[in-house]
Amino acid sequence: MLADAMEADLPYAIPCPALLICGEKDRAGSCVRYNRAWHKKTGIPIEWIGDAGHNANADRPEVVNRLIEAFMRSARQTPAPR
């Protein structure tokens, strides 16, 4: 789905706080390349999980959970887009 969206260059934006999380060892298709491009194009922050593959949440759950918790705390402090 992400690959289709990136290749089609669809004109949509994510109107809320977002975070990309990607395993450094992700070898599923072109996920790493697409996430880098998406980050560069949109400015959505990206976090790279060391020693994790495509299922970073299963490979390194403690790291992914910490990132999500910190992201949610910061999102609560960010004013909603208008």
C-alpha cells in the first residue's frame, strides 16, 4: 500500500501528528527506501530501530513501545491542526 501511494505521488497529507518507525534491517520490499522518501517529502519524523527487521515491534518491543509512548506524550502537547 505504501509503495502504491509513493509511486502514485498521491496528493494527500496526514493532518495529525505522525511518526514513522522502521527496523534498520527491514528487507521487506522497498520499505526502507519508501520510508526515507516519505520522511524527506513530508517531514514526518522517522525512528530507526537497531537490530530489528520488518516487524520491529516484535523484534524490539521495548524500544518501539518507548517511542510510541514518547510520541503520544508529545502529541498530547501539540495543538490540533486547524
